[in-house]
Amino acid sequence: MSSNHIGRITLPNGRSLSRMAYGVWRLSEAADHSVNANLARIDACLAQGITTFDHADIYGDYSCEELFGQAIKARPGLKDQIEIVTKTDIMLMSGKWPDTRVKHYDTSPAHVRASVDRSLARIGVDVIDLLLIHRPDPLMDAQALGECLDGLIDSGKLRGVGVSNFMPFDVDLLQSRMKHKLQTNQLELSLLNTAPFINGQLAHAQQHCMPVMAWSPLGGGRLHAQAHTSGTAAARLAPKLAALAQASGTDTTAVAMAWLMHHPVQVLPVMGSNQLERIAQFANAERVPMDRQTWYELYELANGHEVP
């Protein structure tokens, strides 16, 4: 097990999350997703100070929240040790929703309120620390949604609200209709997806003192899987990542996470694995030195060219 202990970041509302989050989206795919197996995964996170768990109502065809909730039910004291992040608004084609004819987004107040109640019941907690609107909804009624989200915070069901995959103008629109401040924007961000560094998303988040959560921080596994595939960004990055990992006594995952976490906006990677050995190494990112020039060396390799 790793002896490292991850730090924490403070949200605009004064509450905090661990410097990394554990993403549960693959929980239902585990060969063993029994209560005991999931408790072991939770314990492996807590041993490193990873107390934030990232959910969405749709994960595992609407099953992962419930699987996690079974572990909470088995050990109720966990509720006081962890922070729950979950998401709403994506509606999947699923046997659990037989009336859904097409995948779509639903940010109507009725759906959001019902989704929050379902998540609370599935996970088995009294309050959700952070609810994220999962995807920008072209039919979003910002006034209605903003009032709904404010009301859910005021009712005590939510401690805070954020967004996911929003562009700056999407964030500004929703924020303009809310009295409570949005807490985060969860973005696809990695060495294989560097667009948010220059498309305004991270600049906007930093402007508003809003930490960013990074989903798919290893490029959906491609950073490792394509390391020997000629011509890919992963292949360009592989030698440098390996050298930095060797120098710091860690691994290439830790280096890639240290690169993300070096940004001043405070990037919080959402890490996902069902393997205890991998989970136990997440906090190794804290051991990797990262200076400005090293950061730019990796950025250049990721993009395939030097900066202008």
C-alpha cells in the first residue's frame, strides 16, 4: 500500500474535497463488486486521504450508486468520512426507463428534484456534497433550473452545485440565475486532451476561483495503451513519462496526475480502477516533482509541437 497521503482543496463555499477523487463509473464491471470488495476499494482510498467519491445517476446503467450504497449501509460510519459527488440530466436508453425513446438531457426541475431523491436513496446518505449538471442541455431553462438548484441547497439535500463539460458561456448563463455560487466544472482533461488549457475553460474557472475536476485523466486508458503505437501522442510522451517516473520512484500514472495537479486552477483528477493494487498507488502523484519547464516539456510532447 502507498504511504502517501493526498491533500485537499477548498471549494468556493468553504467546504473541501480530497485532492483526488475516486470515480465509481466502473464499479458494476468489476469481477467482484460485492459489498466486501467495494468496502476494500473505499478503504484503499481512505488510507491515502482520498475521501471524495464521484458518481453519476447513469453509471453502470443506473446501478453504481446502489452498489456503493450497499457498502455504506454495511458500514454507516463511512457517511461521516466521505464526500459524495453525483451528476444528473443524462437520460439513457435503458430498460430501467422504458419510456425513453432517445438518449437526451433533462434539466427540468421535476427531473432534477426526482434524480436527487433517487441518488440520496440509492447511496444511502442524507445529503449530497456536490451535484453536477452532467452535460449542457440545449433546452435548459436557466431560470427554472437555477431556482431549482438553489432550492435543493436551501432544503439541505445538497451542500453545493457544479457543472460538467460546460463551456464558459454555459457556466455564466446558469450562474446568472442562481444565488449560490457554482463550485466546479468537471472536464475531460489529460495529456491527451489539452484543449481546456487554451479554449477558455480553465481560464474561466481560475477567474471565478473554481477548482476543476478532471474526468478521464489518463485519456480513457489510451495514455498507457497507445504508448507503443507509433505516431500517437501517447508514444511521444512515453519516454519522458518513464524517465520522470523512474527519477521520482513512482509510475507514469503518478507523473501524468502530477502534471494535471500542477496547474494553479487546482485540478482534481477523478481516478477509476477496480484493482486494489492500482487504487493503492493513486496518491503517489504527490511525490512527483513538477516545475514549469518539465510541465512544458510534457505539454509540447502531448501537442506534437513547441509552443508558438
